[in-house]
Amino acid sequence: MSSTPQRNLSVNQLASQLNTSPNYFSAFFKKQMGVTFTQFKMLVKINAAIILLESTNMSIAEIASYLNFNDQAYLSNQFKKYTSYSPNQVRNNPILVDNWNLYTYLNSTHH
């Protein structure tokens, strides 16, 4: 199964593919990862947004659209929630998130 950050996978879809119940999948995922599946999907999107901010000239609105955020404001809100910085701050000073990535976040005490 190929997946991109912008693809909208659900707990039900994954549980079905794994021949398990959505409740079991959700509990197992949270126990293994330390975050809910929904939080994990958001972290993947934030990670992708950081990469796009650092490697492209896409506007924040374009990044929000590309990653299937409802709008630029929602991307900015979630981005700041998980990184402590706004997308504009990171675009202007990428060193702010040099040590941020999905794996370090999951292994930190942020959640």
C-alpha cells in the first residue's frame, strides 16, 4: 500500500486491511507509538510541511492545500502546536526546526 501525507487513511481502513477491529487497532497503535493514529497522521503532515518549507518555494497556502489541510490557518495552528514555531518563522529561519522530526517528536516528552 502506497501512502502519501496528503492521503486520508482512516482507522477503519487500516483495521480492515489488518483484519482487526478499529478499537483494537487504535489501542494497539497508541500503545506502540505513544500518540493516537490521528495525531500520528498530523505529525506526518507537519514533517512533510517542514520539508516543503525548506526545499521549495511553495507558499504556505499551497503547502496547506497539497497536504490536505482545510486552510492555511489550520496548517499554521497545527504547525505551531507541534513545532512551537509558525511556518513563516521556519521558512525564514529553518535552523529553528533542525532537530525536529517525526521520530524525535515521538521519543520526546511533548505528548
